[in-house]
Amino acid sequence: MPTDNPSGVLFDVDGTLVDTTYLHTVSWWEALRQTDQPVPMATVHRAIGMGSDKLLDHLLGPERDRDADGRLRDAHDTLYAEYWERLTPLPGSADLLRACAERGLRVVLATSAAEHEVTALRRALDADDVIAAVTSSADAAQSKPAPDILVAALDQSGLPAERVVFVGDSVWDVAAAGKLDIPCVGLTCGGTSRGELAGAGAVAVYDDPAALLATLDDSPLTRST
């Protein structure tokens, strides 16, 4: 593939490549309960995929007293950190990344996780040999559904927006990609339904990385790039 016109795939990580969506759900639910701001777990789950700034606005309202936000984030981080040593990649994750790289596609992890969480996620994936670039929350002024983290991923990888596809598991991923006119492939392994992802604008929807890998050469990842 010509190096002056590279193609690639941007991957969300939480809930897309590593099975963390419900761990984040439980951690946020407990953090909110500890601060006497209970929110039903199903409601929390539907907000996962946003950064903590957008998530708390979404769950508690933008006009709330924000004095407890720092304590909420710290509580979530402490609770979530208990799972780090047990993080598990979703079926086919590392194989999918390697298959993309074998086809000449630059593989980029476009995650808004904090840097210390990114280390744990990469360890769980065990595919650093084929990853061209990795973002973290430090690279974005705003979290999804704002497109900042995707802009950072493009900048770090040297990829043009018209030569990439984004793979994510939430409607917030689809919304962020849409702001840059990047096609988004949805995976239901994060707990968002096929209908919701397609309704948000996903160009194709698969069960998990293994299902996407099984038809990779007939998927938007290779067709669009």
C-alpha cells in the first residue's frame, strides 16, 4: 500500500476490544450510590462511552452542584482499578488487529481512557506489535460524542479522515465519527443493540471482533479503505 496515501482503522477499546462496559457501569453505579446520587444501572449503562464530564452531565443534569464531581471520578477510578488484573479481551480482538495490519491497514487505538487505564487495556489486548498509535483522555479537550479523540488519533497516526473507518460499541462512538464523516462500524458486544447502533448511523453492525474478523475482507474496514 502506498505510504503517501495510508489507510487505517481506528478502534475504540472499552466495550469494543476489551470486555469492560459492565465493569464501568457497576463502578459508576457504586460511585453514585456512595455519594447519595443513585441512578438505575440500566441508565448508567446507556451512558457508558461518554467521558466522565459528559457522562455526569447526562446522568445528573448540567445544572447540578458539581462540587462532588471530583469525588465521583475518584470513586469510579478506585472501584474500576480493582478489575485491572482481570480485564479480558473480547473474542477475536487481537486476531482482528493483526489481520488488519496484515492487510496494510494502520491500527490505531482511539480511546479516551485515562493513561493509567490504557496501560491495563493494552496489557489485556497483548497486541502492541501491530498497534501504530494510541490515544488517551489527555489528548482530547472534550470526550465523545465530541470527535476530539478521533482527531487526535488521526493526527498521531498520520491518517486522513477519508481513509479510515472507526469501530466502536456505543451510539456515542457513532455520533463522534459522524461529526468527521468517518464511517463507523458498530459492535454489539458492549451491550448496545444492533438496532440502536444502526439507527445512530453505523454503516454495519457485528456481534463482536470475532464476527467482524470472520468477514473482514467483505467488511467496511477493507472496502472503505
